[in-house]
Amino acid sequence: MTLLLVLGMGTQSAVAATAPPTGLKTTSQTTSNYLSMSWNPVTGGVGYRLMYSTKSDMSAPFYRNIASGTTGGYGGLTPSTTYYVMVKALNSAGADLTAYSAAVAAKTLPAQPAPPTGLKATSQTSNYLTMGWNAVTGAVGYRLMYSTKSDMSAPFYRNIASGTTGGYGGLTPSTTYYVMVKALNSAGADLTAYSPPVTAKTLVAPPTPPTGLKSTAQSTTTLAFSWGAVADAPQYRLALSSKSDMSSPSYLTTTSASGEMRGLSPATAYYAQVRVISATGAGITSYSPVVKATTAAVPVLPAVANPLSVASFNIHCFTCVDGMPEEKSWAERRAAVVQTIVSKMPDIIGVQEASQTWLDNRPGGYTQFEDLRDRLTAAGGAYKLTDSDRNNCVDSRLPTNCVYADKGASAGTKIFYNANTVKLIRSGSKELPAVAAADIPRFVAWAEAVQLSTGKHVFFADAHLEIGKDAASNDLRKRQAQTVMDTIKSKNTGALPVILVSDMNSNKWTEPANGPYDVITSQGLVDPLGNTFKSWYPSGAATAEKVVNRRVNSWNGFERAVRQGAAGTSGAYIDYIFTSKMRVTYYENVAKIDALGNYVGTFASDHNMQFATVGLP
């Protein structure tokens, strides 16, 4: 600021001998329309009077009294204009204590650019307001002013070094704030005045995160968690990481206050936290504190001395011609069916679609299941049927002119047992519910047998449920599954260990649910693969200790390219082996697959045989 000393002023009135104030000069508070001055105090001065004029002779002056202190100014001035300023001291009566000081010249700053426009809130949280505005030419930075008062009293500030967005944190939830912004120059001084205030409101404080997160069960590849339910929570997101900083997490979304993370590594520490999210996945709460959980180590179990081997195999009925890619006739496939069974030589096998319809017109007829029995015998297998009747008629050979009699016949759902290893005690069947009487009858076949090597008894059942993808078919399958379970309960009077094999025509991707699976597992039987609804990875309830071809679907559709999931995942199974509580030492989805992921050789069926070895309790 340039100061000019003006001499020769003879208009001042006579005053006492006290010298006028010295050191009169402008201060940094000067703006384009305000001149702020300061000076040195005068002993005995109670107040001061500033005189301003645009004339060096101080004509047409205007004044500002200063009640206390040695700084003061005058506003409403013209930008970029030189003013002449003098100051004198006043006594306690308001009269002159001194004459005016010599005049100094001071110039207002150039007119400021207009304040920033377009100020508005661009995002809000419960404790943070982010604002945006339009840029001002020449601005190097900006200053935001916040207040909870419309008069902008008790303000607080945030300088923004670059850009036209910025905010302030630590605010009070659900509170209206008033916000202004001004532009700054390269020296950090005001380039503009503040903009008019706008209002912005912080969001309602989110509910607290779920509490009580803990691991409730640990297997070698799964961790189960539970936490306190949050009222009206649409759903939860459980995050899991192998790192304590929760980097690279995997997620599980669930509507219940529990969840199971799968596909983990044994004996490994993991870290978990949970939050409430909306129906669309947006966060409602922050994450809970992190908890640590460790998967179980792979147990070292003793070998089962005398395992029982069991299997389930839908062999594709000889009358079925579905136009699938490499579908062949029974005559062309049966050697492959026999070879598949004999390669594993299960002690008990439940087959489906082993039709009781005659293969040819030889006297007395000859069925598909009888053909399979005889060919297994010819291949060295000592297999017998638990029930060889074709129909539940007095004359069970033919369904024509049938006089009903419960012979234990079960259409194409048959149980074979290896007479060298198993002794049959009793057997029977139960027809499953149908929509109409004319529907093809479906059955659950059952048998009690004793394992010769141990003398232990087992209750074995085999079922083939309704096909169809519609909701009505799913409902029917659930009713059929319930009949299967009711039959097992009523016939297994000795509470023997149970093995149920089945083509359920339903898998974990079936909509709206894998109904029969839910019915069976909810009543005490276990899926050794733990292949639950819409999960790629086995659950912690899985009991199979070794699994071969887990990732392969159980239904191959006579397609050369294998239908399968990624390595480590579980395929889609419609063919099952369920057990009561027992060790399942080995499980195989039986299939010959080359390195390119193609099936090898003649397809035995459109289903892969399921095979397992168990230890009877």
C-alpha cells in the first residue's frame, strides 16, 4: 500500500499540547470497499476519530469514531480509489485531546470478482457434508464457512487448496447447516466475498452395526458365524478375509443373523465382520468390529475296518428315447452299465429306470432289470434283487387284468445287493404321490440287510421322484420326499442306520428351492457332499472324507463335454446318497474323463453312478 504524507494543513482547531497519534497506516483487513487503519496509542486517549476524504486537502470529509483500541475503518468505499486519512485522539468527554495527525494516502483494492455461484451439497453422510460450487477465474483456493445459525454466527471453516468440492466432518446427524464459500488468491487472501448461504442437512445417524459376531462352528473348509439380529434389517453382508486389515475380502449376503463361509483352507486364521445392507445392497450400517476365527485342521482318523459300499444309478430306461446328443439304445449301452457297476462292486445299489416293461416277446417276458441282474451275474457279480416282482398284482408278471396284491414291486426303482457280502432280511415298497391316477407310478423301494463281515444291520431305501421344472412339480417332489421319509420311519422300527439313494430330479439350482433335499435333510439325513441350495462350496455339515469328481454334475445328458464347475466347487447333483449319522470315508461321482474335460467311451446312461463307502455305526 502506498502512503503519501500531506503537509501544510492549517484548518485544525487549537488543542492542548499533546502530540497527535503516530504510525497511521492501512492493515491487511483492507478490501475493495473498506479501508482498515491502525495507529499508535496516545497517553490519555479514550477514543479516536478517523477522517477520510478523496481530496488531499481533506475537503468533503467523512468520519468514523473509534470507541476503543487503535484500529478501525470505514466501509462502502469505491474500489481502486485513493483516500486520505487522518486520526486524532479524544478525551473522556469526547472532545479533542490532540490535533489530527498528518494525512496518509491509502487505496482500496480493485473490485472483487463475484462470489462463487452454484453452491450446493453434493453428498451427505450422518456426520459429513460435501459441497460443490462453480469455479471463479483467478481463484487459487476457496474457504468454506459452516454454521448451525442462519446469521452465520459461531462459524467454523475449511480451506480447500484446489478444486471446487470440499467438505467438513464431525458434524451432528440430522442437523441443518448453513454454508457459504469465497474464493482466495495466491496469497491466501480474499479474492471474493462470501457467497449467499445455502442450507444442507446431514443424514440421520445410521443404526449401530450388528453386535455379538462370533464363529459358532468350524470345519476344515467352512466357518459358521452368528450375530445379534438388527430390527427391520433387510439383509446382512458378512465379510471374510485372511488378513486382519480386511483387504481382499469375500462376501456372503443373507437375510438371517447367521451365515457360513465356505471354500476355505484348513487350519487357517480368518477375520470377519458384518453389516446391515438394503435390499439393493447399499450399506445401512457400518461394519461391526473384526473378529478372528480359525478353520479346523484336517483330522487324522482311523481307517474303517469293514466299510459298506453303496451306490445309486439311474440307468436310463430302455424305452426312453429323448434325442440327446450321444444317446444309444439299451442294447448298445448295457455293457457299459454293467462295467460301471462291476468296477466298483457296491455291496448294495439302488437303481432307477430299470424298467419292468418287457424287452422282447420271449415266453414269460424279460425286463430291463432282469437283464441287468443276469448280465451282472455273467460279469462275476453275485447280485440279487431285493424284490424280483414286476407288478403289484396277484400274478405279478403282467399288469393286464391285475388283481392288486402288495408284492413289494417298485416299477423301475430296484435294489440289488451283493449276496457275497450282504444278506437280505426283509424288503418292500411304497407308491409315491402322483398328480393323477394315470401318471406313471413312482416308488420308494426299501430293504433291511445285514453286512456279513460285521453283522451290522442297515436300512436301505431307493426312490425316483417326479421330473419337471415348474412349481407344481417341485411341490409334488416335496410330497413324494415326505412319503419316502414317512416310509423309512414306519418300516425302520429298529432305528437302524439309514442309507437313502435317489434320483430326485432336483438340484441346488432348481427354483424356487431344492424342495425334496430340504425335506430329507430337515428330518435327520445328511448329504455327505453338503451340496446345499445355491452354494458352489460344500457346507460344514458335509461328511465325505474324500471326494472324487466333486465338481462334475451328476447328470451328463449324453453330452461328450463334461458339465462341471470350477476346481474346488461342487457340481449340480440330482442323484444323491443320503445317510444317517455315520462316517462316509469315500464318495465318487463315477465318470471317466480325459484331460480335455470330455467323457471317455460309451455312455452307460445320462446319469453318472454315485458311489460311497461308509462305516456302519
